[in-house]
Amino acid sequence: MTHGGSEMALAAWVEARLVDVDAGLASRVRDAIGATDASATVRDAPNVLLRAATARLTRLAAEGCVARETATELLAVDTLVTLACEALADACDAPADIAAGTTEMLRAIAATMPELDGAA
């Protein structure tokens, strides 16, 4: 199931992807991930990054996330989800595994959204 590099330390893998990212956005991504277990590897990345993204998104959704100031927070969530998808693709050999993992990610993200009045 894994490609080369799946045993790479998660922190190093994330840092390599944040090199060209705006400093403020990169800082928010790091803050969202927090201090991950030192033994976490790229194999753990989809779960770790998705948990960080959904935690931020849950908080933003509860607050309404309509203020202009939340744009950078939403970009950080987007970055976390993008990195989670990239890590999933790196860790899986079979397209069906990638599809299943992505579907689970979408379900987790959708679960953070509040019910809308009048929504069916």
C-alpha cells in the first residue's frame, strides 16, 4: 500500500511542502497541526492533516465564518485538506484506495457543516 517516503517524518514532509507558501498561511497550517507525535510519518499524514482541518473548520462553521478575517483560516483548512489528499495519493498504490480515502475525507469535512434552515 505504500510508496517510498511513507516512513519519512510527517513534520519534515509538511515543511518541505510549505517552503513556497505565504509565511502567514504556513504559520496557520503549522498551528493547526500542532505538536504531532514525533513518531508520526507520511503514512499518518492523511489522518493527522484531516483531523487538523476538520477541527479548524468545525470552529469556523460554529462562528459563522462570514467575516473577511476568516479568509486566511479557510485557506489554511484548504491547505490542510490538499496536503492530506497529496499524502493519501503518495501512500496508496491502488486508485480504488485513493478514491475510498478521498470519499472518507469528504464525509468528514461535510460532517463539520451545520444544518442549514430549510435544507432538505
